[in-house]
Amino acid sequence: MDETRSHNTDNTRLRLASACAVLALWCLPALTLSIPKGLLPFGLLLLASTLLVPLRIARATREIGWPWKVVALAGIAPLLVALASIQLTGSDQNIDGRDRLLVLPWTMAWAWALNPPRVMLWRGALAGLLAVAALALVQVLAGASRAGGWSNEIVFADVVLVLMVMVVFCRPARSWHWSLSGLALGVLAILLSGSRGPWPGLLVLLLVLVLGSGWRSRRSRALLLGGVVISGIVLLASVPALTQQMRLSELRRDFERMDHGDHNSSAGARLERLQVAAGAFADAPWTGVGFGDFDRAMQRLPACRGEAARELERCHLGHAHNDLAEWAATMGVPGVLALVLLYGIPLWLFLRLRRGVKLGRLRGSASAGAMMVVVFALCGMTQSMFAHQTTVSVYAAFSGLLLGMALREARWSPRGGTAPAP
């Protein structure tokens, strides 16, 4: 009798945890940018479902085996390097949200244990893109020069690009029309944000989308991609409002100012910070200037010293606006290695697992995860992605979820590796 009651209780807890997992999978892409503190609903559901079946989540780490261990290393290494840097350099910074990377191995085991349906990520991303496009449109029509939702414009645009990846690669069969609608909404939101950083990642996404699809011949797809790119360039050149919104005229003026030695502009400050980061890394290749202390490196510039420097915004941006430059300048070689692990291990696993799934090149959790890591790294060329808590959380949560689901889709066995999907 007691065993039956206990079994029924366990089943009830598992059903509740599974229901929380399904809802959490929708909330993550749908609410992250749509509402203030949009990651909170996902976090609460993740915690509640884990507490309902803690032994099942813990057992998942053993069932997954070595992939979970290397992913845990990828999440823990940056935290340990940051803490060591603070101790060695005497930095007074805190870890600045870097502890959120621990969500990466957590969500990986959670997704494996509860096996929520991938389609909920697609539905949530579609709802999220509709919401952010409407929010961006309302903000610009209300007089804002750039749409940023409830965060800054760059973070807003970068996360929109991640949602676009989910709309393309997590879709169910025969849903291309909805995915294309989501892409259009995402492009609109990025355009209204005025952020130029996501465009390289967006171009790669479109390249994979056109050339990787099975539609017609490779030549026809290449011609279609070329037509889309040329049409976009012509549209931007012929519509002054679009040129102004994308800040292309501002970019041209920035380069003209740099030619005259004036770096106090958006593009000029980025180039200057790359040069400062290279000098800081050369001076202290094993420790850097200290975690979170990139402004200390900026003080090597004459313009950023003394009282006059307080009025120069470029001297107090807090980070290098480039992942590799930021981690190299502030944490040296250990920081670079930690960044390589953080991007490289998930990407390697996604590409490995992708071979074991027969869902097509443009569908599946492994394909979605690989593309997400690529666009995240491309966005990191013009922004310090891990200097903002929202982007840290987004990378950790999506990477972990997609890894756990990709292992399921590839029918992972800790002894036999991946088996062909049915």
C-alpha cells in the first residue's frame, strides 16, 4: 500500500515537473524581451520543476556521461578564471553575472531528464518575435531614436537574432510560412533597434537558410540569396529613413573623424578599445588588468587620464565591445582559453550530435544550437556578450536546453555514443 502511494506521488510530481518544463520552454523565448525581467518566469519554472524531481535531474548527469562533464567544465571554467583574476589582480569587481553560466550544465541535465518538446521553443520564439517587433514599432513611433525594449539596444538586437535562429531550426514539419513570418518580424525589430552588430550573424543565418535548404538547385538558391542581398542594399540606399535608422550615415562620419584622429565616436571608440586591449594583453599576458576592469586599461591613453577624462564617454564604457579583446585584456591567456571552451565545447557537441539526427539540415536541436553559437560569436565581434546578464543567461539557457534535447534526438547512449534516429 505504501509503495503504491509512493509510486503514485512520484508520478504526480513527474507530471507536474513535465508540465512546468513545457511551459518553461515556451516562456524563455517568448518573454525574455517582451516584458521587464523576462527571464524570471523561465527561471522560476526551471527551479520548481527541478525541486519536484531532483533525483531524476541528478541521475540525468550520470546517464548523459562525459558530454555533461565537458559542458560543466565549459560553464565552470570562466567562473573560476574570473575569481582567480580578482584575487591575483586585486580587482574590486564582483563576478558580474558570470555565475549564470552554471545554468548551462543544469539546463542540459534538466532537458535530458524531462524531455520537453522542441516545438515549444519554436512557438515561444514566434510569439516573442511578434511581441518584440510590436514593442520596437511602438517605441520608435513614440519618438525613440532606437528601439531597445526593456534593455539596451545592442542586447535587444542580439537576443532577437537568437530568437530568429529558434524560429528557423526548431520548427515542426511544413511550417515554413510561419518561420518566414518570424524572420521578417525579427529583421524589423533589429532594423528599428539601429544596432549594426547583429547584421553579420543575420547574413550567415540567411546564407545557411538559402544554401542549406533542399529547394530547387544550388545555383537557384545562390541566385536567390544574391537577389535578396542586392535588393536589401538597394532598398537601404534609396530610402533615407532606413539609412538613418541603421546609422549608416553616422558610420561614414565616424570613419571620417577617425581619419582626422578623433576616436570619440561609436566606430572610433571600438577600434581604439581593440588597440588598448592588444596593448594590455601584451603587457600582462597571464593575468591581464583584472576581471571587469577594462576601464583601467583605458587609462593608458592620455585622453583618459585626469579630470578631463570624466567627460569622455569612451573612457568609461566598462568593457571592450569585443569578447576576445575583453577576455584577453582583463584575464590574459586563461581568459582566452575559457572563452574558447565556452564557445567551442557546445559547438563541437552540436556538430557531433547533428550527424545522428535525420531531421534535415535546417531542423533539429543540434542544428539550432550550432547556429546559435555561431551567431553569438559573430555578435561578440562588436559587443562584449558576457558583460550583460541578459545575454549571459540567454546563451547558458539556450545552449543547455538544446544540448539536452539534441542528445535525446540523437538517441545518445553513454556507452555506444549516438545511434541513428528512428
